[in-house]
Amino acid sequence: AVELGSTEALFSLGNAYHEGDGVQQDKAKAVEFFAKAAMEGHAGSRFNLGCFEEQKGNHDRAVRHFLISAKMGDNDSVESIKRAFMA
């Protein structure tokens, strides 16, 4: 499915590598899969990239990811943007 460009498959693989679910945990691979899915328009993957950037202290990059996914209708991103601007 990944070879066919399924954003859900890419998202699922990103989650698997992030959590170490059935594979060795690898945050870098998780980010790779989330980035591929995000580039194809997957809002949840874009949100996850924002979370990774936020954890690294890259707040401007995080907000950019959250804004993109919020425009796609991701409610978690909307809440993250609210938190960022209320801090």
C-alpha cells in the first residue's frame, strides 16, 4: 500500500515506528513516514510533525505545521494553535 502512495499506510507506519509497535522504535523513521504522508495531504501526519517540532523547541515550525493541518480540518491542530498563542 505504501508503494501505491496510500497516505493512511504511511501514517500507520509512522505511528508504528513512533510507538515501536511491531517494529523497533525509531523516531527518525516515524518522522520520514509522517513527512511523506503530510506532503500528500494527510492532516494527521502534518499534526504529528507539528508535535515533533514542538517537542524539539521549534515553535515557529510547529505552528506552521499546525496551521496547515488546521486548514485541512484537523481539530487537534486548532487546539495546539490556541495553546501556542495563549502561552
